[in-house]
Amino acid sequence: MAAVAAKPDSQRVGFVGFVGAGRMAEAIAQGLIRAGKVEAQHVLASAPTDRNLCHFRALGCQTTHSNQEVLQSCSLVFFATKPHILPTVLAEVAPVVTSEHILVSVAAGVSLSTLEEEGAMVMARGRHAGNSEAELLQTLLEACGQCEEVPEAHVDIHTGLSGSGVAFVCMFSEALAEGAIKMGMPSGLAHRLAAQTLLGTAKMLLQKGQHPAQLRTDTCTPGGTTIHGLHVLEQGGLRAATMSAVEAATCRAKELSRK
């Protein structure tokens, strides 16, 4: 994400706008409303049709089909359109943009589940955004989960890591469960245990601040089950394939940002 312009006086804003009403916009709006950062009736979202706007109305938000109306009503505006549509939208709203606006471009490829479950986001400030703007935006986005400020060059890497990583982790969770199913465990139980294993591992990594390699080593005993399983994963190239997947997703994010 990249913040641009404006000089807010506090860490609570009056009206928040969304140009584009897809899953990402909905997730951010839900987070801000639930955390009490903004009242639902002070959120205004725009989209060309009612297909996604109905979700905002269900939250108690205001909606419109006019992108310019969002800019005219809100000081903080999230642009959550598809990358190839964004240039046209920016040209459309340019006449009503003022120095009092904070404009936020939402990174492509970050899913709703990333915000609600992983809670992992990054932001990069534009050249017109100062410390107060960055602090305001980071405070607001932390209502949705962890938010880190990074150099702009790292935004695409975040898309490859966290945005696409949700799907990568789901695939691994599915594989864990199917391995247990193959060995005779009921499907529902296998999937629940696999998900709980991932959740518990993530909590330990975050709470203890350990490097994953250290936690992995701590779970291995000489000649035990874990080291035998790890040997098979290494033979299958799990780590190399995962690194290549993040690289591929990052490269695609860069391609999309240039369109």
C-alpha cells in the first residue's frame, strides 16, 4: 500500500471512502468499524454496480456509483480497484483531489482471508506523505491486524509472501490432512488437526520469536518420526518449490503493477 498527501490532526478520522468495493475493501472496512476507528455510517464505498456494494450496505455503510462523490465526501480514501483499472479511475477523480486528502492504493493480490486470518499487511509511503500521515494510516490498518511500513520495493514481495502465501499454506494444510486420511484417519478430523497444527506452530513462532529452523530442530529426536518425515520432504524439494512459488507470485505482482 502507498499513502499520499494530507495532514490529519488525530488518529481517528471522520469519513472513510473506498473506491472499489471488493473483498479487500470490505475486509478493511470491517476491521475499522469493529475496532471503533470509524462509524459504519461514516464509510462511503463506490462501485459501478450493486454486486459488491450490498455487502457494505449490510455493514451499515453508505454506497454510491460515483467515484468522485467518495472523494468529495471523505478525506481518507482507499483505492481498491483492479490494477489495470486504477489509472482510469485516478484520471476520473483527479479534478476533485485536494491537498487535504489521504489517498491509499491497496496492493493487488492481498485476499480477504489474509487480513482476517493472517492479519499481515505492509504499507509504503508516497513522496508527499509525512510521518503524521504514515502513523495515522498504520494505526488505522492495525485494526485489521499487523501492519508494517516497508520500502516501496518490498510491497510486491509482501504480495508474493503473505498475499499468495495464504493459498500456499492452505495447500500444505490440505496435503497434511490427506496424508492422515491416506493412513486411515476420518477426513473431517484430519483437516481440523492439520489446521490446528498450523495455528499452534504460528503462535509459537510469533510468541517465542524463534527462527523456524530452531523450532524445527527442537521437535526432532534422533531416529524419530519427525526426522524421517523431514527427509521425505527434502527429497520432494518442498523448500525449493516454496521459494520458487513466492518468487513467481512476486514477479507477477510486479507485472500487474506496471500495467
